[in-house]
Amino acid sequence: MPKKVLVADDQIHIRKIIAAKISKAGYTVITAEDGQEAVDMAKAEKPDLIIMDIMMPRMNGIDAIKILKQDPDMTNIHILVLTAMESGDKEMEFANIGINDNDIITKPFSPKELLDIINARIGEE
């Protein structure tokens, strides 16, 4: 059964690029347009990994991650942060919600490098 990845980003072209790259690699992809939708989709779909943009409408990625990390059913889900913010801007806040430097991908990013990170986190054994 293919592993499931949730891509949460308010920019449709980012969602499409990521979805195309990782679905071609054999992952099942679901998408969300904002943090609230990401939380709802994660709870309903139980993905193996979430790629979460930070700056989104309705609910930002940091608040969405906080909600997900508090849910006992979500504790085993890997979360990668996708951000256009300069490194260091939110480093402490990311650390406080359990996101380390290895889980932060800065925009612009290489879809191949993103796929390599996904494979390292949840790739088939």
C-alpha cells in the first residue's frame, strides 16, 4: 500500500509541483489550501507525512502543527515545514513545536531534493 503524503500550501502551483513529483514516485497525495483544511485532512486521512507551508490564510502552519502535535493519533506523522522565511526567523518557534532544522525546507526548493527528504523519512524499506 503506497504511503500517503499531505501537502498543505495556499499556492496552487506549489501544491501541483509537489503532488506531481511525489505521486510519480509512488506516493498517494492529498492536498490542503490552508492550515485548518490541513488539520481536518490529516485527522480524516492519517497521512504518513505532512508537508506544511507556514504562511497560509485562515490558520497558519505553525498553529496547525501545534494542533496536530497535541493529538495522540497524530504523533507518528512526520511533518516537514515549507517556508519562504529566512532561516532563523522562526527557528525557536519551530523548535518549540518539535520541528528541527532537518525538517525545514526553504522556498524556493528543488522538487528532487524534497522527494529525497520524503524518501528518507517514509520511503519503503
